[in-house]
Amino acid sequence: MPLKFTQRKAEDVPTPSASGKVNQDLVNLKNEMSKLAAGMVLEIETGSEKAVRGTKMLVTKAANQMGSRWKHWNVGSTVFARPMEAVRRRGRKPKSE
């Protein structure tokens, strides 16, 4: 079904019930990611295999907000994540003038 759009005056629509919610799981994940020591892997137990996809999306979102890239994978209902190594560029160095 295609989306249907309508423009209305601000006083004709209901006001928002809340002023925005903080995703506490995202905040907690970012804290754990920032504390991860070098050479370590973060293990996240999701509780069910249905929650794996959402957890992986949270890892990606948290990494993007932190300005880094993380690799993540799962085994059953457990998600593992670690920072990606810096990409090494191939090629010759530019000639100095």
C-alpha cells in the first residue's frame, strides 16, 4: 500500500506525547564499546535469535555515532563485535617535488 501524505496546520494536529526517548540499549552499548581494550571482542547475549538482527543494527549505529567501524557476527543468539582494523592503501607513494 503506498503512503498517503496530507499537509495540515500545526494547531489542527495532536501534540507529541513525549519529548523524544533515549535508547538506553544504544547508550549502554556505546559505553561498553568505548571501554573495550585492544585485542578484545565484545560479546553480547541477546536472549533470543530473533533479537540478533536488531542487536547487530545497534552495533552499527553505535559505531557510526562514535565515528568508527566495527565488525560483528553471531553464533546462535550471541552477537560478537570488534573494531575493524585500519584499511591499508596499496600503491606507490606520490613523488615529492
